[in-house]
Amino acid sequence: MVKSFDLSELDGKTAHAHLLGAVGPRPIAFASTIDAEGNPNLSPFSYFNVFSSNPPIVVFSPARRVRDNTTKHTLHNAEATREVVINIVNYDMVQQMSLASTEYGDGVNEFIKSGLTPIASEVVKPFRVKESPVQLECKVNDIISLGENGGAGNMIICEVVRMHIDERVMDANGIIDQQKIDLVARMGGNWYCRAKGEALFEVEKPLVTKGIGVDQIPKRIKESMYLNGNDLGKLGNVEKLPSDAELVEFASSFRIKEIFDKSSGGLETHELLHQYAKELLEENKVDKAWKALLCDKLNRS
């Protein structure tokens, strides 16, 4: 059963919880700013992403507080100075980042409270966080208010004018290694997630090739009890199906011969081939999975 909501009819706290619980993981902009008198401020925001690489544009949003509709120091500082440093958060600094989110009063230095190290920027005035693996020095291009009620965002559109990357998170080609950088992201409530190890997986992008599409998968395969939507997505991403000659060659392999020899034909063979194809898909051996799925027509002929 699916519950549907008109968010305008929910109280702000509930609407906020539903949206943040559903839209995630969200990257974290650990924003360093200074006020008009030069006092530093450091605060994290999970309404954040990159929106353009040429020009290099990132956007984050210090939303109005849901509970009392007040605005945040970061917004005021960005309005006053039009500069910000966005420090990327990894697992090694997540607890200190969270501590910096405490709503201290005016004049309190979150660098000191969190134990993080301020270092001078090269182009803008706000400090960088030394412990951050990537630091983005930014000029503020625009600030767009999205509303006047509690929970309303204030989109700060930033142009990156200098980027600093810790060499320890780069691969041999000088590109950021997704395993080494060990990013964290925000989810609902107190929950975060860590992008490392088995949590990371690759999905081949169909940028150059044109997959046949799920609609071209034979019905007996598309309605398989062993295959899920991700499996069908992989199968639909191939450009062409294997030829009959390729199927005959594949059918001579040990596993297919074993399936044909041990099964009585018909439905039993069909199910065993689909189970084998599922194993191959889990190993991302899509071409072999297609061959296993189509070998049942050899058994029928």
C-alpha cells in the first residue's frame, strides 16, 4: 500500500523528514565563510551538488530553520562577502564535521570547537579545512531565496575559482580514486552512509552504445521469476543478441551440457538456465548470461 501526501498540508517537521529520508544519500558542503568583520564560520549543509563543470558551478542551500524560521550565519556571510570555501567531507572527519553543525552563538569559532585546522585560501578570504581531502574556493554568483517560511532554502550559486586535492586520494592517472577518498553522505534523521568498499559498485554508462532496451527482451525471459529489474536493465544494455553460431558454441561448455544432461527438458531446463544466467549477471558477465538464457531454444529445437 502506498501513502500519498500533499506536503503543503503536513507540518514543516514531517514534510522535512519525509523529503530528507527519501532523497539521499546527499553530499555534504562543509562551508567555510567569514563575516564582514573577518570572523570565521564553519557549517555543513546537505542541500549540495555540482551543477556545471564549464563554468565550474556548485550550489548549496542554507535553509531557514524549520523550528523557528531563522536564517543561518553562513547565509548572512555569503551575502556580505560573496565568498565561500566548500570543503568535501570524508569518513575521517565526519564526527568533527557533525560537531561543527552545533548552533553556536555569534562570535564562536567552529574551527576551534571542532578541532579542525584552518588554512589560508589562495583566491578567497575564508579559510580552508586542512583535514578535508578536497577544498573548493568559490565566488558567490547569486543567492536565490526559495521562500519565507521555515524550511525554505536559499540557493547559493558558487563558481569554483580554485580547487585543492590531496594527492593521497588520487589514482595513478591523477584522478580522484573513489575508494581512496572515502566520502560520506547525509541521509534522514541521524543517518549517514559511507562510500567505500562493497558499498561502491560500477554501472556501465550507455553513452556511446545504444542498448536494445528491455522492450526487446523475449517475454519468456522478461517474465522470469529469477530475474529482477536490475537484471533486465543489464540485459537491455547490450547492442545485439548473440548469434545462433555463438549459442551452439556456448552450449558445448561444461555448465550448459550439465544442465541439459541433468534436466528432463521443458520447464526444468528453462529454470536451470535462468538460475545460471542469474549467477552470471551477478558477476556482470552479461554476454554469457544472454547466451545461457537463449540456449533453451536449442534444447527445444
